[in-house]
Amino acid sequence: MTVTGEARPRLEPPTVLPTERSRKRRRRRDLAGYIFLLPWFGGVLLTFVPFCISLYLAFTDYDLLTPPTFTGLDNITQMLNDTRLHNSLVVTFTYTFVSVPLSLAAALGVAVLLNRGMRGLPLYRSIFYLPSLLGGSVAIVMLWRAIFGADGIVNHVLGLFGVEAGSWIQNPDTAMGVLISLQVWTFGSPMVIFLAALRQVPQELYEAAAVDGARKWRRFVSITMPMISPVIFFNLVLSLIGALQTFTQGFVMSNGTGGPAGSTMFYNLYLYQQGFTNFNMGYASAMAWLLLLIIAAFTGINFFAQKYWVHYES
């Protein structure tokens, strides 16, 4: 027998009002977060003000000694007609498009070798990582100058085989190659990131591919590369940005001249000469903004192209 009656009202769960203690706890947690963000806010303020000032100076004639004079688009017109600036762009692009792929290839190759589980892995990892900590320092660039100089170790070794060569850094045909070799030598940082990514690739995929008869190269191309493609993209973007901003290597190797015959005149080195040697700070500011646009363009191209070759796990 079923007894029907009025439907019982639906009981809503009681609303729990936050207590004074929970509100204080939340405020303390928020305050701690803002305290940790203070250095970031300070960095933004310290960067934003010079950022805006440089944008204004890009449209002025300013020599650091007298007040800036607004000149409109004169600096941009000068950049369009500046052959030394155009040469510095060619040098920078050549260095970037050659050194970055070679450096990433070397980093990935060594990471694959170290990923085989050899003994003493932490030691080898530290040895390969050490050059990336020192590669951009003045001392290492000076050491590279000594190695490839006229009386350097390279020429002494070649002399044993009857090969006579002059200074590699004073020859316009080889000076850029010396700097590229220095950049490739400092592959430790992307190598460590590649090694961490390789450790995350599931071994079951390799085992299934081996059962299907796939050889090592096919497994590397079809499994390893797609699985670590996000890390390759990450290293590519950072390496590209770093190479476009190269300064120390060219400055020290050529004693600040960008020689021989302008073969190591990087864009940042020419910018430095304009701003702090010629005291043409307005023009240097315009050059800095051009470099920002170039880096933003290449980064945007990479982010646009990633959808065609970078594979993210769903």
C-alpha cells in the first residue's frame, strides 16, 4: 500500500559562514603571497621606467651630455641607410642560424648517450654542463682567443701534421667559425633539459615498437622526437633569443672593434658602439627597439609553427 502525500521540501545544506579565524588565516596567506611577489613588482618598476624612456629616446637626438632633442623618424631613416647596421644584422643572423641548430643537435646527441644509464652519470652531467656556466664569461672567451691565436694550441697541433695556419681570430673567413664553435661547446644547459625529458618517455612505447620490428633509428624518429618535441621547442626559443642578443663573445674576441673586417660585428656590439662610444644614445635606443621587434618576430614565428611539429600529450 502506497501512501501519497505532499512532497517534502528539499533541504538545502546549511550555509557555513567563514569564521573570523578562517578569514585571518586567509589574509595571512594572501599577505605571504604578496610579500613573495614584491621582488617581481620591484623588477617590473625598475624595468618599466627605462623601457618607456628608451622608447622616447628612440625618436630623439641624445648624446648623454645635453638634453634630448626630438627628431621624429630621423633615427629610423638612418637605420634604413646604415650599411654597418645591415652588416651587423647579417653577422648576427648567420651566427644564430648556424650555432643554434648545431648546439641543440650536440646537446640532444650527448643527452641520448647519457640516457643509456652509464655509471657516473652525475659526474658526466656536471662535466658537460660546466661549459654552459662559463661560456659567456670574459675569461673563457679570452681562453678561446689564446687557443685559436697565431701561437695557440690549435696551430701547434696542426703544425705536427705539417699544416701552417695563422691566427684564426684575425682571419675574416674563420673568425665567425671560432665564435660558433664556442657557442656549440656550451651546450650543457639544453643538454640537461633534454636529458630530463628523455627520462620521462615511457619505456612501454619502445618495447612495443621493438616487438613490431622497429629499429633504433625508427624508434628515435617516431617515438623519442615527438615525445620530447615540447622540450625541443622550449630550448629552441631560449637559444634563439640568447643568440640574437650575443655581445660578450664578439666584444672580447675583437677587442670591441667587431673585426676583422666586420666579421664579428654583432648587432648588440654595434649598438654598444653607437651608445657608449659615439654617445649617440638616441640612435642606440632606436636600435634596441628594432632588436626587440626582431626577437618578438622570431619568437612569434616559432609559436605559430609549433602546431605543425610540437606534440603535446592530451
